[in-house]
Amino acid sequence: MSTLQRLPAHALQATTSGQRASPRFHEIDWVRAFIILALVPCHALGFFTANSDQYFGTGYSTAIGLSTLMTVGSWGIALLFLIAGAAASAMLARHTPHQFVSERFLRLLVPFVFASLTLIPLQNYLIVHTFPGVIGKIPAPSGWNPQFAESPVTFYLWFVGAYVTFLTHYTPQYEFIFWSHLWFIPRLFIISLLTLPLLLQLRGPRGAQFIARLAIWCERYRGGVFLFAVPLGLVLAVLGWQWQGWMVVGAPDTWNVLAQFVFYALIYLYGAVIYSDERLRQAVRRDGGVVALALGILFFIITQLPGVGNSALAHDYSAAGILVGFLRALAAWMCITGILGLSMRFLAFTNRVGRYLTDASYPFYVFHLAVLYLIGLPLLASGTQPLLAFLTMVVFTYVIAMGAYEVLVRRISPVRMLFGMKKKRSLPPPE
């Protein structure tokens, strides 16, 4: 069965002679935008946990632990990898491998380098300037002196030098300092390159036959898509990804880095496979939804019970540890399919707002944390009432970050390219 035959008719855009059809699945645009917008309250909430009080001395502490928040956040990140895999499948339908790699370079690495040399130093400066006591409480490279924060220029020069050292002597625990929320981008770029040969094979006759058999099986047996969680469970059980930590990317050793990388690479491949065959999409639409999402949350709650989740984290090869690893994977995958199934039912459309958010989501993602720090850190230092501080941080971050996109990025072609966007075209304002 050809690629065009596997795509639904409503997803094929009109093409002229000599051009191949370009599928567009609007639900993944909406899901991507919602996940990125949800990062603002999630990152803001992280400042009000006992863990943040430990590092910053804010005096705030909520019932929601940072580890729990980050575990839930990892599902959203996994959905972003799945969406990236779906996009890769669509791109390979109309681009050569060379064009695909070039596009990934421009869309991922260019904004990553730009932001890691501009916005990330600003974020670090704001933290050290506002809470100099954080030095010594978090993993930091040697030579990090809080006195550097007395001068923005001195701090930036130190940051650039330390960043070069980090890149040439990579240490996972320093990613939080030098990459912050951008850690997602280099992983996606590397996964895109490493999986490219496999994706090309899947587009060939044998690959198409494999996907067709998988689609027939999932179409025939209700709940078949949930078995995609088995390889994910093996990754967590064998490699022991320590989900709970200072941050989602906070893997303290090589095994955790590898487990996280393989986990997200599998999710990326799942996205490419599911969105290459209409029957697989229909199986996800059928099996995903409210029930799958509810079961996923239930399994997650079980892994968080005292004596269950906390006692079976990394490198625990006991029966309980292996079981918890599979439960974590099943919880994550059922939540992913639940959200994806619901989006396929209710978000398979677009409008002016959807198109605007599709363009704005990536620049907003790059901007949002620097803006959140700029607004939130002074509030935390002043001891502002927690609810008021949280709401102020969230509302003003949305307004300022979206305003920065509208004023500084959206209409200026050279800046658009720095944020991984295509050259300026006529863009209607949102309704």
C-alpha cells in the first residue's frame, strides 16, 4: 500500500502537477501548542515546592513534590517527541533525506545555539543575582562565583567560557545550567539523525508491509495499541531511568541519560509509524480517550505510593522494581494515547487561532522561561503571598512572551530564522 493510500483523504492538501501531497493532521498542532502553553504554569509551580525552598530558600512548600511534577511533565515531553516523529514522517513524504537534515538543522540547531548564548545566560544571571546562596546547593561547574553576578558583562564572559568547557567535556548534571529547558532540542536533533535510516526503510516495500501488518493487528484487536508500552517498559526496567529528580533531564549518570534517550527515541518512532497509516490512527482514536487517560493516571498514582515508587527508582532489578518500571511506562503511554485519542476526536480542525499558535509555539517555548524568571524571581525573593505570586508569574509570562513573539519575531524575517521559523509570509492576526 502506498503512502498516499494510507493517508486519510481529508488530510491531503491540494497539489499541482509534479508535486506530492502533504498531509496535515491538525490535532497534533493543537496538542503541541497546548503542551507548550502548559509549560508556564508547570514551571511556575516548580518554584513553590519543598525542593525549590531547599535550593532557593523561598519559604514556600506545597503538597505537590517537584519529582511528581517532573514525572507528569515527562509525559508532555514524550508527546512532543511523538509529534516530532509524526512531522518527520510527513516531511520525508515530500523531502529528500538531504533536505530533511538541512531542515532539521535550521529548525532545531540554529535556534538552540542562538538561545543558549542569549536567553540561557540571562536566566542564570537572574537566578544567581536574586539568590546567590544557590551556589553550592546545586551541581555547578568549578569556578562559579556568585560575585560574577554583580556585573552582567563579567557573568556573560564567564558563562561563555564555561559553556565551551561543558560542550567539550560533557557532564549531564550541568545541562540544567547551560541548556535549561532547551535540553529537548539537541536530543530531538540527534534522534532525528539516528532514526533517519530506519524511517527511510519503513517507507520502503518491506517497511510498508511491516506497518500494514501492525495496523491490521491493532485494527482487529481492541487495546492493541497499548502493547506499544512493552518496549518502553523494558527500557525503564533494564536501564532504570530515574524519573524523579531535580528536573526531567536531571539524569545523574550515564545509564539514566541512555534510558531517557532510548525512551524518547522509541516515542519518536511511534509517532512516525502511527501517522504513516490511517488504520493505526483510527486504532489510537478508538482505544485512546477518557478511559485510557484515567487508567494512566491511576497507574501513575500507584507508582507514587510510599514504598512503591520511591523504593524502586534507578537500577533496582528486584521484582518490585521491574514491575514499577513497567507501570511507569504503561502510565505514560496510556496518558499519551488518551490525550492523542481525544485530540483526534475533537481537535481535527484548524482556524486562525490554531494557525497562529502553530507558528508561535516554538518561539514562545524558547522565550517563556527567561520571562518567567524575570517576573517570578523578584516575587519569590520578596516573599509575596504564594497564590498571588503564582498567578502573577503565569499571567505576565503569557502576555510578555507572546508579546515578544509578536513584536520581535513574527514580522522580522532574519529574527524568524533565528527562532527556527520560515521566512516571513502574510500572517493574519488571531481572532
